[in-house]
Amino acid sequence: MYLMFVLRRLDIFPSLDLGIQKAVQQLYGLAQDLDIEAIAENWRPYRTIASWYLWRSIDSGANPL
């Protein structure tokens, strides 16, 4: 979180965050045993921005795409 919000790094992906895991599961319709690191590789070099959208989708209950 420090790297994302204080240092404003654009390519940080908090894969252990439960909100991120839940959002990726909903977005891709996947089971709980998933490799979100592999999915997030497609979002490089803007994984922080993807994380913001994923968190927002959980907060609003909407699909981020």
C-alpha cells in the first residue's frame, strides 16, 4: 500500500489482498484456487491502476469492465 499510495508506483499488484482476489474471481468467473499473478501479468506495467479498478468494483458491486 505504501508503494501504491505514497510512492505512487504504477506496477504494484497486491495479489494477497482478499478484495483483489474476490474481484478477479468475479471478473473472470473463476473458482477460489486461481493464479491471479498470471492474470495480472497481462496488466503490466499498470497493475496498480488495475488494482484500483478491482477494488472499486468490490466497493460498488459493479463489474470493472
